[in-house]
Amino acid sequence: MQGTPKAGDWTVAAVNVLRVERRGPREIELDGVRAAIRYNADAHEFQRHPLNDEKMKIVVEDAGDVRGFQAAVAAMFAVGIDPELQRAMPDLWRHYFDPNLAWPQDALSGQTIYPLFGQDQAKDVTPPKVDRRVDAKFTSFAERDKVRGVLQLRMVVDAEGVPHRISVARPLGYGLDERAVEAMAKWRFTPGMREGKPVATAVVAQQEFALVAPPRR
């Protein structure tokens, strides 16, 4: 990759390749623009949005071996949201694509966790209450394209009121999901209660991204 492209979440890391050109006997240049991924909740699919002012240039060494070139391209680009890409994602996304994926050993391992959503939700548990809320910040790409919407996160609130195992339940894209998880980790709760004792609960929370008009002078 040539230049200094911005690093970020995979939802702002796609590339639309617009031109391929050989730059001599041993190099092939791919020119294009960055593309952001946004989730369309109505169609239940991820959609690409070109960011035409974000130019991208990738130079691939070419030794004249077609298979070698194909291998290089395969190492750089995913075909859709394939399993290899999913495995490379952080936990917040891996558990979106595979909700049954086991979490690594952590402070919650071995504890009883009472789900408060879905068919198996506990009936005798008082849900946690928010004590401290932290709003997520827009990414520069989302702010520029005026992306707005509500995303949902799954998490476990432990008996101390601290959120753990935060993952995406309904995404939004444009890097906003990662920002929401970062903010949610700073929330604090009065924990859920069962028979007068604090317990760990699995809950769903929402984070809204809304554009606020600047104040009038």
C-alpha cells in the first residue's frame, strides 16, 4: 500500500479498484478509492459506499507467475465477508457472525449468567440500571456522509455493574460499531438482582447516532 491511508475498523477498509496497470516487468498497480460498509437494516445486508475523495494505491510485485499474483491478491482482499475475514476480526464482530462462538476464559467463566432477552430469558431477575452513560463519537467518514441510525449491542453486566463480552447485535457500519463498543465499555450499572443478590445478566443495549445541528449565533 502506498501513501498514508487512514487505519480503522473493517467497515471503512474496503477498496473499490477502478484501474489496474502494469508498471514495468515486475510491478502491477491497482488504483481505486476507499469504500465504507454500511448495514441496511431493511434489506438485512451490508452495502458499499464509495468515498471518492479517499484515493487508494496498491502496488503488487509480479514475477510473471499468474498463481503468485493471484495468491498476493487473495492475501489482500476478502471475497465478501468470508470466514477468513471473520476470523481476523475482533470479538465484537466475531460474535456477531457466530453468536454461538465460545468466549475466551475471563472473569465471568464459571459464573451463572442470567439472560434478559430471547426465549430463555430469566423471569425472576431485576434488570440492571444505567448509572453512567458514555456517548460514542462519530467517525470522520460517518460524519462526512451524515450517517445516522441505531445499533444494538449484546453484553454481560457482571455483579459489580461492569459490562463485559460486548458484541454487535444489530450493526450500523462506517466504523460506528467499534466506537459504540468502546463507549459501552465505559458504562456503569446498578447490577441485576435475583433474590436480593446482585447477579451477572446478559442484556441488549442500544446506541443512537444522531446528527445535531450546530448552535445558532
